[in-house]
Amino acid sequence: MILRILNLIVVGVLILAAAYVYRIKFDSTVQAERLAKIRSEVRRERDAIAGLEAKWAELDNPARIEGLAKRFLPLKQIEPSQYSSLDQLPERPPELVQPGSQDPIGAFLQDSDASPAATGSVIGAAKPPAATNTRAGASAGR
């Protein structure tokens, strides 16, 4: 009788142990599937990042940007005659800050005539002066 109860207890423990092992195996299978899914998502995201980096390199290509600038921006080619020597620059104003003024740039703009020649703008400017030493002018303009 005691042997029979002991056998039933052992069989019950074996059944519980088998159920526990099956549960561990099932949980590990679920975790392995989840890990495989996460790895595939990471791989997909890395591929997407690589594709976006390639697209960025394509969009950031200086030749492409230059072509777009030529097509859509009304820019003119730089002429060698646009460069001047330093002795052709206007004299510096004696004093930029007026007494009682808080904004030196604003005070300068109010007092200046602001003509296109004074701003250095080439739009609407008169013809450039006769060509001087363009090599010296080009190095001074850089």
C-alpha cells in the first residue's frame, strides 16, 4: 500500500516535471520567435537607413546641386572684372557709433546714402572700371 502511494506520488511529480519542461520549451520557442522577428526588423531598418543614406548622398551631390542652381536660380557667372584691388575700396567711416545711439549698425545705415555702389551689389551697378591687374584683384578678393 505504501509502495503504491509512493509510485503515485512519483508519477505525479514526473507529470508535473514534464509539464514544467514543456512550459519552459514553449516559452523559449516564443522568445526565439520574438528574437527572430526583432532581428528581421533591425535588418529591415538597417537596410532602410542604408537606402536613405544613399538617397542623401545622391541629393547632396555637388554636381546635382550645381545643376539645380543653374536651372532655377538667376545667377550670373563671375567675371574677372568684378574683382577690385584694395586701393579701390571706399574709405572707412570715421565713427560708426553716434553719441546716445544703442545700435551702431542702425546709426550707420541711417547716415549712409545706401547706394548700390556702396553696398558692393552688382545688380544694376554701372560698368566696372577698366580692367586692372586681374591677378592681383583676384587674389585680393579671396
